Amino acid sequence: MTTFEPARPAVPRAREVQASVLAAFQLVEDARYLGLDRRPRRRRARILAERAVLARKLQRDLRAG
């Protein structure tokens, strides 16, 4: 009779769990970006532009202060 190593338990590694969490988060972000609420394209573009302007202002203020 020969000896053998016991099989490793099938437990997902941390990376696999993180990958599935990141994938789920990406799906949510994609849905939000694509606009499931069906806003007009022009309105979405305006909102994104406003966010960009606010982000630049905040960045400028953080560098100044």
C-alpha cells in the first residue's frame, strides 16, 4: 500500500473572491454609466462635464491649501 497526500479543500482563494467582487462592482458602474434610467445623452454629458469641473476645482484647492 502506498501513501498519498490528502486532497486540498476546494476553498476559493482571496484573489478569486476579490476578482468576483470587482467584477460585480464593474457591472454596477457600467450600468450607472450607461444610464439605466435613460437620461438623454446630452444631459449625461453635462453631468459628466460638471463632475470633471468640480474634480479639477477640488484638486486645485487641495494643492493651494
